[in-house]
Amino acid sequence: MDSLIDAEPVERPRVLAIVVAGFVGFLAGQILGSLFELVGVSLAHYPGGLSALSNAASPPWWANALGLLGLWVGFGAAIFYAYNFGNLNSLPSQWRVKPTDVFYVALGVACQFLVDLLYLPFHLRHLNRPIHHLFGSVVGASFVLLIVMTMFLAPIMEEWLFRGVLFRALSEGSRSGSRASLVFAVLFSAALFALAHGEPLQFAGLFLLGIVLATLVWRTKRLVPSILTHISFNGVAIAALISQRSGH
């Protein structure tokens, strides 16, 4: 009885502070990415400088790589804050891999085809512009590096921040613990995830994907399922790009 009386109440995540930290980390990552690109422009003697680079239809591979690295540093800072100052504890088994996780690879492929199917009646042009902008005419080792960064590293960092931190802070920080608060956490984190990509045409598809990924984390209490789903989702788009190139 005494142990129950003396036990300290479990502190809930500091939701507002964590959301603000995520926003600040995202902005800081964008700024840091621009600074990294500025260094790259200087070292590569890029014609026209940073302004020309920002307006380039097909930036060099190193610019995209440096931009992603800067963004992930900002993500990492937000994650560090949440775990160390935001009262958010990591999931005990969030990095545990199970043999049955191969299902989530198939789920990611299915999600990509479903999103493509939903967009099909609208005949939207430039829907694939972001991936073409990212890869441009890059070939060889640089192309492989960008594949590793966008297909594997990006899903890990994005799932860690948007689902492992923001979704969990929103869902676990509610005092009511009601179904409505969980639904809000799923929808709000999915909206943040879609907005962060800065692609209006892709917002709806990314929002739907965000709902699926948050639901996976809620149901499995792990990050691996959402990461694998995200990886295979991106992988379909990259495979389509490779197929287009090989057909030319």
C-alpha cells in the first residue's frame, strides 16, 4: 500500500513544447540545409551562386544531398529535445524487427498503388515533378547515393520525428485518453507530415499515407512497421523512375 501511495505519477509528454520543437527543428533544418548548399556552391564554384541553384530545374546531386542532411540535423535536434526535455519516453520495442514485418513492405507498395489510383481520375500534371527534380539526370554512384538517402534514410528520420515523436506526443499527452484525442493525433500528425513536404499536389496522398503510418505505430507500438511501409512506398516511385529511364 505504501509503495502505491509513494509512487510518483507518470508525467505526460509536454505536447505543446514538443510540437513547437518539431516546428523549430524543421525550420532550423531548412536553414542548415541552405547553409550546407552554400558551402557546396562555394566549393563547386557553381555558376550563379545560391540564387541560381535555388531556381535550377535540375539541381546537382550534391545540392539535394546537402539539403537533406541539413534537414535531418534539424529533425535530430527536435527528437533529442522530445526525449530529453519533453517527457517523452521511447517505445520499449520501437526498433525491434519481426519476421512478419515483411507484410509491411507489401503494405507500402499497396499504399503507393492506391494513391496513384485515387489520383488517376484527375489527370494531374507534374505529379512526379518532385522526384524528377530530386534525381534530375544524376547517374552512377551519385544516383545510388540519392536512392539510399531518399528510400531508406528519409523514411527512418521522418518516421522517427512525425510518428515516433509528434504523433506519440499528441496521442499520449491528452489527459482524456479518449478515442477522439487519438483520432486527432493521427489526423494532425498526418497533416504535419504532408505539409512538411511542401508539395500541394501531393498533399492528399501524403496525408492518407500519414494516417496509415500513424495507425501502424499506434497498433504495433513499434516504429519498424511504419518505416518499412514508408520505405517500400518510396521504393515504388524510385522503381518507376528507373523504369522510365531504362525505357529511353
